[in-house]
Amino acid sequence: MKNIVVLVSGGGTNLQALIDAQENGFIQGGKITCVISSKPSVYALERAKNHGIPSRVIARKEYTDSVEYSKAILAALNEEQADLVVYAGFMTILDELVVKAYPYKMMNVHPALIPSFCGKGYYGLRVHEEVLKKGVKLTGATVHFVTEVCDGGPIILQKGVEVLDDDTPETLQKRVMEQAEWKILPQAVSLFCEDRLQIKDNRVICLP
Ligand code: GAR
């Protein structure tokens, strides 16, 4: 059984999708053993508590720089004996020392179709604002492995979502979550836990 550690910073709807998938028996071979939040008092922590999942707060604002913060996160991941680390709305960029310790064992859900609308500065509602500004007709979500390059790791799953003429950033965010993020994140986690993800030449192959 793989230990899944979920990193959060906010409302935690993606965490909830993972919890629901776990409780419905969709995630075989893995179990969410810990939730780590970069902020205190976020609703994601309530969600963990409501489902009996242990949690920790490692507050970003208590650390002066990214390296010291990353060392604290790494120490926690090691203590938790994480086999898979999932960024589920985790809004802090960690130093590469963490990624190097967990190569291809960390995944992130991003609310756009990478390589569009991604990289430093593209997070949360901002992504959807930029999508609307650009006027693209199709957006979506991506789950990818985390590497040293922000939003640049091998892509595991993607799902497209139509942009509607009367969308606001908020309505678009909601639809991207409902139609894409909450579906492909549990799928990717399930595939990983069943050892069905293989990386070849920067491409992720999903084994049957
Ligand atoms: C989600 O839309 C997630 O994809 C996004 O933040 C939201 C968090 O919502 N993540 C990023 O933008 C990371 N670059 P949640 O806390 O309800 O899961």
C-alpha cells in the first residue's frame, strides 16, 4: 500500500475529490496518510479532519526563504514515508531539493492545458482570467509529474473544457474543476498507485 501525502494551501476541493475516490474504492494500492498545508486554518484541513486523515501545517510565512521551507517539507515527507506526493492546490514553489528526493513521485494538478497558461505566476483564478483575456475556446486541466521546471514535468493526463461566451473567471474555474480536475487527479493517482505509469522520452505511457 503506497502512502499518499497531499499538499494543500486552500479550499481543498481537489483533496476532497481524492478522499471521495478513496472512499469509493477507486484508488487501489494507495491511501492518503497525511495532508500538509502551507497555510493554517484553510478549509482543506477541515476536510482532512472530517475524514480522519492526519494533517500538518508547515506555514510558508514562518520561513524566510524557499530553501529552508523546502527542507521542512522534505523532512515531513520523509517522516511520513511518502510514496507519492500530490500537489492539490498547493500554491508554493518548492526548491528542487524536494523534487530530487522524490523523482517522478510528485504530481500536480494545473487548471489549464499545459503548455498554455502555465509557469510562474499562473495559479488559481489568475489562470482563468488569462484564458478569458486571450479568448481561447478550449481550456481544461492537466496532471503532470513535478520536476525542477515549474509546470514543466511529463504530462500524465489532460482533459479539455469548453470556454463559454458568458464565462467569468469564477464560472470557468468551477467548470474546469467539475469537468476536468476532480476527474483526472484521482485517475492519475490511481494509475500511479497501480504502477501503471511509465515514462519514456519525457512522455508518460499509461499501461493497461
Ligand atoms: C485548483 O484549481 C488547482 O488546479 C489550482 O488551484 C485550485 C485549488 O483549488 N492550482 C494551481 O493553480 C497550481 N498552479 P482547491 O484548493 O479547491 O483544490
